[in-house]
Amino acid sequence: MDAIRIPSASTNNFKSQSGPNSPARLCARPMASAVPTEQIDGSGARNHRLTGDSFIRLHLRKLSAYQPILPFEVLSTRLGRKPEDIIKLDANENPYGPPPEVAEALRALKFPYVYPDPESRRLRAALAVDSGLESEYILAGCGADELIDLIMRSVLDPGDKIVDCPPTFTMYEFDAAVNGVLVIKVPRLSNFTLDVPRIVEVIEQERPKCIFLTSPNNPDGSIINDEDLLKILNQPILVVLDEAYIEFSGMTSRMDWVKNHENLIVLRTFSKRAGLAGLRVGYGAFPLSIIEYLWRAKQPYNVSVAAEVSACAALQNPGYLESVKNSLVQERERLYNLLKEVPYLKPYQSYSNFILCEVKSGKDPKKLKEDLAQMGVMIRHYNKKELRGYVRISVGKPEHTDTLMKCLELL
């Protein structure tokens, strides 16, 4: 699905080709035909050859696949290294893993052959204790990614518009394309903060139905302050606030805001905080007037037995979760200070478990990533034009930082 790019009202590093006063235009691209192929045989008779792709929805034929991070097994084969010899700083995973109670709970799992609770009652009750928000406001999902798609399917009709503020988490644009939704892009300013006046202007002009915001933002780690969030919440638009990395920010979650704002949804995850990325457990806080319909639309058994048991076990050890968070925040500050000493990198201050770096001095960011990979260190490189000169480095353990810095010195 095509995107509408709205240039920033302020001068920034992410300028579009049109001027700042140019109106947004929808760009129509030719789609492949759904008509079966017609052939003429040697006798002149016309034969219709049915092809499988003729059944696929038209807009999905032009959809580019999401580019995920490669798993350990694939990396191991490609690099010729054992998985334990690879330092994975490319996907913002928690290198400490989950609390020991998770493995114990999985070993004690008694009924894996029985379908899971479709309402994830035990998990939602534990989340209510953890967050202080009543369980009736909480919905669990197979990762926050599933909830993003569920929100779009429940709220947006094909042809509706959403606002996206790149550079940011690319799943919003991807899921919009899957659901036939138009994306209005309001680029971030040069310091990666939101261009709030332009967002308000776009909402007035384009009447989008939904805006997706991330705080801390992926990939730069910036946060949204209360004043800016309230300005957007005062607009006639549904605000989806993704707090996947909130634990590392030092800020309090806005989950309880959904009680006072009918147009706010807050998403959270166990992937970063609890080291459960591989088990896919996410959750969200929703106004009661919205969550009622998401219960109707969601898949009935979307959170597996193993995922729910693991998430509940992780919440039983808040001391471990707090200790791991503190370790990662401490290492983030150390990594940031070390990266500042690298002459060809400009790191940005982050409130998350990763650091975005501009690659300078004529160095090629893609080659930098590839050279580090050959040394067994994985970092994230971007092909998107907003981030073409940048790399993102996840925060690991101190020994991971030490190895990374030695490799950077060799380059």
C-alpha cells in the first residue's frame, strides 16, 4: 500500500522531495491483474489458464515482505561460527534471558495438549498486580505485533489513513500495507523528536483515523513527554502508544491513562523486560469502550500455554527483572561513552536498550555491519533512506561491549 509522506514544518534531516507547503497526494501504482491468463492454442481456440496468484488480494501482490533479523541457527551457518560464539546486538533482545522460574515452570508444564485459556485470565490477573491497572482493561497477545495487527483489523477499513512518524518501528507501516490502509508520514525532526505542530496540522487536513507512536522510539531511543502526548490526544484520532522499551526509560508507563482517554491504547511486551522474545507474549491497555470489540475480533487461543506460564513465572520474580534492567541501563551508559570515542561514529543518547549511531568520516554503514559480522558481532543496518547513514547497536553484557569495542578499533 502506498504511503503519503508529509514533510516536516521544521528544517530536518528527513526532507521529502516536495516542498513543505505542498499538499499530500495519493500515488496510484499499477497493480497486477486478477484476470486468469488467456492463451490461444494451435487451433485458434482460447484457453483460460488459472493461476494461483489470481486469488490473492490485489494490494498484497505489491507487498514487500517484512525483513526480520536472522536467528542464531541461520547466522551460525552463514558465518561458520557456533551460536555461542556470536554476539547478537542487532535485535534488542535481553541477553540475560528470563528469570530461572520460567525454565522451572516450563519443565512442570502438565497439560500442553489442552488448548490455552482464550482469555488468559491468570496472566491478566498477574499483569493487573504488576501494573496497578484492573484486568478488564488488559488484553494479551502473541507478542505486541499481534495486537498491532488486531487493532488495525478492528479499527481501520481499507482506504482509511494512519499517521506514521519515521524513522520508527516499521511494523506499523507493514501492517497498514497488509490491511489496505494508507500511511501518512510525518517525519521526525533532526533530533528524532516528534513534529507535533505538523502532526496536528495533518490530522486537521487529512482526517486520519489512527496514529502509532513509540516511546522510547525504536531506533533512536527518544521519549515522548506528557505535554506532546496530551496535545495529540486532544485531537480526533486514536493514539496507539507502543511502550515496548518503557522499562529502560526511567519513566512510568501510561497504561492507566486509558481510563481517562477514550482514544488511547498502550502496548507492552515481555520480549525486552523479561527476556521472552522467543515465546511471543505481549499485552495492551485499552479503554473499555474499545476492548469489548477486540475481544470479539481476536483469535481465541492466541497466547499459548507455554507463553502464559512463562510470563506468569517471570512476574513472580520482580527482583530479577529489576536487577537485569538496572544492569542494562548501566551498560547502556558505558557503551554510549565508549562509542563517543570512536572517531567515525556519532551515538545518540538513548532511553532504551539500544543506541543509534550515525556513521561518519566516509565510512560505509553497510560494510561496517558486514565487517563486524565476519568478526562474530551482529549490529543493525538500515536500507530505509531516513536511516541510510546509521547503525543501531543493542546493549549487551559488559563482555559483549568489550568485544564490540575491540572489533571497532580494528576497523
